[in-house]
Amino acid sequence: MPENEKKPGLQASIWRAIVEIAFIVFLFYSNLLMGEFTVANGRDKSLGAAFSDIFTVVNFLIAIASALIGYIVFEYLRKRR
């Protein structure tokens, strides 16, 4: 069996992990953006100002850490089944 036929399974699981982590990060940032417009700020808040408030290094690190934890938990539950 050629070596190339062994990699698609590994590549598929890597791509699935990337997509799931990216989706969790997207949900995190969309939740932050909704919060910027509904709770924390007034009517004169622009979209650019909201983006500058939520796209920070600290928020990015929290999003990545949360996404990795969420991915690990869901993989554990998926394999446990």
C-alpha cells in the first residue's frame, strides 16, 4: 500500500479539528460582538469601534483556549460513544 493512502485519514481528522476549533472561535467572537451592541455601548457605537474592542490579544487567547478545551471534550464524548 503506498504511503499516500495512509495520510487522508490523518489529514481528514486534522482538517476536522481545524474546522471545529474555527467554528468555536467564530461563535465566541460573534457572542462578543452582539454583547458590544446590546449591553455595553450606546447607539453611536460603530462597527469598526466594536471590532477594535473585541479583537484583542487577550480575547484571542481566551477564544483559542476555549476552542481547544471544547474540541477535546467533544472528541472525548464522540469516542466514548
